[in-house]
Amino acid sequence: MMPRCPHCQSFAFLDWTACGSCGVELGYRYTTLSFLQVHPEGTVADGDTWRTCSNRDWGCNWLVADSEESGRCFSCRLSRRLPDRDDTIAWEKLKDTGIAKRRLLVQLFELGLPVTPYYEKEGGLGFDLLSSLSGERVTIGHANGIITLDLAETLDAYRENLRVRLGEPYRTMLGHFRHEIGHYYQWVLVTSDEQWAACRALFGDERASYQDAIQRHYREGAPVDWADSFISEYATMHPWEDFAESFAHYLHITGTLATAAAAGVILSVDRVQGIIDHDVVPESDYSALGIDRMLDDWHWLSLMFNRVNRSMGQSDLYPFTLTEPVIAKLRYVHELVAGS
């Protein structure tokens, strides 16, 4: 879906609080994945009155309906723990983290994945967004539905230092969200013995000691031939991480394809002669088209996006190789998401 300004119909970025073309104040209504024009007295839509989130001063542009009986929007209510209000540095970093979290939630809604809050159900989804810069020890991870992230990762220098030190080709806050949500959905969606058997056949037995796997990974590193069967070196550490990395890449791919589709991007065989033998037309929804069509579209579009990045002197947008074992894992994720 291409979000648009309801007043002038111009394209609107998901994090905008005002239209960049006509200047009207905007608020995002998560139930319809669309923008409404904000009015001081509230905006009436579909029988309810929508108002700005109480965290709007901290960058949140989502709306909350009067019927929700809360000053905070759905995204902000999912945040279980936050830094102390007097920690202004941490709260400043929370703005960038909130943008990534809301983008993740929009994609989960678009894919039809269940998003049940932690305050409605034991084991429901919640976020602890904390800052190691405030002196607190923060371990990024997932446990019982709660995803913990370190706000320090919004600092480019801090994150880039970690990326280089860990030998990663890609590290972003949105990437952290997509990886950790993979842990959550493996926990939520893979439940039956049959599902676990199929999962273990591809990713390995998750019952293996995680602590031993961590120590081995950071002591010995990834196997020399890791790229033959895994999407990243980190995925080799433990079956849990292999699943989460595969899930994250599924979200990377589907999210970028959906954006390209909404923008009307097409690779025409008439314009790219000798390279492709068919038009490449990305779609916003591949649930009925299948993973093969999706990955074929992605193969050609990612090559184009990589070339665009290089023309700006940047690294490749998608510096990863999808081998047959990796494709099999993505196929599993695709079918799991489609069946949710």
C-alpha cells in the first residue's frame, strides 16, 4: 500500500507528522494502514473519533481512537519498559527506534500475522526498549513474547563499530526488530509436533544447548562453507538463530517488494534487453503467487537496487546470496506466514 496524504493525495512517508507537499498535519490510523488529517478536536472516521498519540512530541505519528480508552496508540502501548523520563538522551534515541517499530508493525499487519499484545494475553507481544548508554546492561533478545532492544543501536557510530567488529554486512535497528520478531513467531506459530518436525528438518534441533552454541560460535566462528547453507554467519550459531535470520530476510524481501510495487517499479524486458527475458512486476502480496515468483522478482530487483546503491557510492542494498538450502528455509517461512 502506498500511503498518501488524505488532503492532496501526495505520497506520504510512514513517519511523517505533516504532509511534505501541502503541509497539513497527519496521523496514521493503523487499523486501515492509512493517514488521516489531524484536527485539534479529533478526526471522525468510521464512527470513531481519532486523536494524536500522547507520545507525538517524541515522534509518534499514530492515532488512537476514543474507543481504545488510552492516550497512547497501539504501537506505544506495546512498549512494556522504557527509559526513565528524565533520561532525555535515551528518549531522544527512542524516536528513531519508534519509527522502526511502527514500520515493523505495519508490515506484520499487511502480512496478516497475529499481533496480540502482552497486556491482553500471557506470552503476547511486547517490547522493552532500554539504553545501555544509561548504565543499564541491555541484552538484545526475545523471551516469552517480550523483545528487548538497545536504544544505543540507533547511534550510527556505535552500530557501525559493532557491525565491523562482528563481520556483518548489514546492521540496522529495523533489522534487529525483524530478527527478534522471527523468534517470537517461531514460538507462536510453530506449535504442533508435525510443525516442529518440519522445522527441525530444515533449521536443526532447537533443543540443542544455546549457551554451548554461543560459546562455540564466538570461539570458533562460522564454518568455512557457511554460505552454502545459511543466509548469514550468525545463522550458523544455533537453529533458533537460523530461523530468526531467515524470517528477518523474508521480511526484508517482502517489505522491499511491496514498496517497489506501490511505487510502480517495473523492469521492462524492452528496456533491459539481454539481461531479463520477461517483465519483472513486483507485487505487494505474494501469498497466492508463491515463493518462486517472489524470489524471481527479488533476484532481478535486488540486482537493480544494488546497482543504484553503487551509483551513489554506497554498499549493496542486499549483499546476500540465496542458495537452494536458504530458499528452502524461506519457503518454509512463506508457508508459515501464509497459514497464520
